[in-house]
Amino acid sequence: MISFWRSQATSLISSAADFGVYGFLFYLLVVNYVVASAIGNISGAILSFYLGRNWSFKSQDGNVSTQAIKYGITSMASAGINSAGIYLLTENTILHPTYSKVIIALLVGITFNFFMFRYFVFKK
């Protein structure tokens, strides 16, 4: 249970990085919201890997290369799900892309990311 709560804290921290990059790209550089979301996801994923390996799941004894490959696969899937989700929610509702991003990020983080990180990437 401790790894779940640490994972959620890691998710909040890495999501802040994700949203910071997204906001910078979308609002300041006027990058398409789907592209900005994907780049934000990748930025957050890099931070999340570091924190997940060293704090959330305390899996430093695992092979870092294997974990990085598994994490990359999981993060690419997550970025795809997030990008598709933000697109579908924004295009099929009256929600602003930023609200769609928040909703999708929460859903994907709890239902997909935690389980993939715990049982696939950082399993012991």
C-alpha cells in the first residue's frame, strides 16, 4: 500500500512537470494541444521513471536498462492513451483541452500507469 501512495505522490510531481511543459507549449508557444500534451507526457515520464525507481517502488537493484525499456514501452502506451483521450474528450464535448487533459490524466494514472509500473516495470 505504501508503494501506491508513493506512486500517487510521484504522479503528482511528474504531472506538475507534464502540465508545466504542456502549458508552456500550448499557451505561450501556441503548439497544437495534442502535440503539447504528448510532449508534456514525455517530460513527466522522465521524471516519473527516476522517482518511481528510486522512491515509489524502491527498485534500484533491478537492471536499469531493462526497467528503462519497459518504462519506455509503458510510457509510450500511456502517452498514446492520454493523447487519444484528450482528443476524444475535447472533440466530443464542450470541454476545454486543459480540462480534458486533467480528467484523462487522472483516469490513466490510476487505472493504467500504477499497475503497469508496479507489476511490469518495477516488479521485484
